[in-house]
Amino acid sequence: MAEPLSIAVLDARVKTLLPQEYQDSYEDMQPVPMRSAGLKFGADGKVAWNEMWGSFCDLAMAGGPPHKGTLLEPAPGVEIAAQSERYDEVVREICRGIDMVTRMPADPAPAAGWVTVECYSDAMAGWLARAIAMENVAVRLNGRMLDVPAGPNYRLEKEIKNVITVLAKTTHYWLGHMPRLQQRQIASLFAGLAEESPLIQPAPAAADFPAESYQAAMGRMAATIADATGLRQSGHRYLGWLGVECPTVRAAIWMMRAMVASNVLSRREGTVLFVPVNSVDDPDGHRVAAAVVRVHTLAAAKGVL
């Protein structure tokens, strides 16, 4: 069983998840973006994805700027069906780019709107999923498989590049900044958290998506969080995410990290903390709402709020 969450336990979990260079400085990090790398093309006229980056921005997990300011989502099925040839082109380019920058297999996912990436281990996939979500790119985790988004209106220099960059960035940190011992410690942490409760991710969209129960769960979550913390629901509307207004960017970053260390995917946009709504894995939204309340209490005790 995972230990009850306290500031000391939370700090230990966060340090386990972060590359060593952030472990003693993450609370002082500022989300200052770097200049975006431009596209480079090879002799064949295609983007040379593996030649574009010499360095990356700090991880959003560590308090750096998220790769996307707003969530990059998969295209809806009706949009994909109307532009199937263009969609196939986008998926092929995303798969090609991911293979070039990570050397991990990437293929069209069975569900439209997604590309599936096979990671080297379950622990790697679990860490990448958490890190990618915090970079504001949609992601789904299933064992060692990750799904990342695609759509027919994705542009080469924008959304296609966003997906490939976030895989390049997170894989770079996992493989290049985290020694094998730390990777094993992360695997052990994930296993301990899963014994208590599985990772809560945003609800998947499907033909049988339970819209009514989903909306009811979101409403209960928002009310519970507001009553216990005073934090109000934001005006953002993303499928699978509830936005909660925090008083400052620092508070949103701190609570985002704490939620992930509580085995709940989380991300932020400015001062808004986003937490998952999943009426299948968390039917009444109780677990996620309780985690937000608990994290809010710790943030207040820490002096973050």
C-alpha cells in the first residue's frame, strides 16, 4: 500500500519522479519558455526530425513551461472521416518523426485520432504519460503503449511538430537524465501507487461514451472541490478534464505535481489546474475530488497558497 500523503511523502515521490538536476530546485523553477526550434529538411525534402534539437525546455513536471499553452487534442471522428487521405498523411508523418527521434515503434492506433507508441517498458510509458500530459498534449496510457493525438488539420510546422517534439523531449529526459536505478525506483513507486488505486486518466471518447454520467460526475467533483477549498471551476471545456481556478501560477504548478504524485494525471494552463473526469474508473468523481482537496490542504500547509 502507498503511504498516506503528507508533505514529506509527497516531496519524496516528486524527487523520485524528477531528473536529478531538478530534485533540489524544482520549487524555485520559473516557467520561462525557450525559443522554438525551426524545421530542418533533409536531402529528400522531408523534415529531418532527428537533427532539430540540441537541447529542450525544462520539463513542465519540474515547473518549466508546458510545451503547449492549451491542450492539443485528437480530432473528432467526423472530421477524420471527411478528410481521410489527409489524416493518413498526418499519421504517417507523426509515426515517421517519432521513430526518428525515439527509436520506438509508432503506428496508427485502432481508434481514430490517435497514434500508438510502444515504449521500452511499462515504467517508461507511465512516466512519459504523466510528463506528456503536463506538457498539454493529450495522451492515453495502456501498459507500455502510449497513444498521442492526430488530426487531418494538423500542420507540419505546428501540431505535427508539437506531437513529435513532446515525444522527443520526454524521451530525452527519461533516457538521458534518469539512471537505471532511478527508473527502477519509479517503477516501484508506480506499482505501490497502483496497489492503492489505478492511475486516473481522462475519460476516453467513444460511440458509447456515457455523456450523462460524465457530466454528473464533473458537477459533483466541482461542487465538492469548491465546498472544501473555495477553488471554483474554470470556464474551460475539454472532454475528460475539469478545470479549477488557482490563485497563482505557482500554486497551479505545485498542485499539478502533487496530483501526479497521487496517481492522478494532471496539467495546467496558466493558473488553471486540470484534473481528469472519468465516470468509468472514478464513477462519482470522488477519488479525484478527494485528491484535489488533500493536495490543497498540503499546499496551504506548505505556504504555496
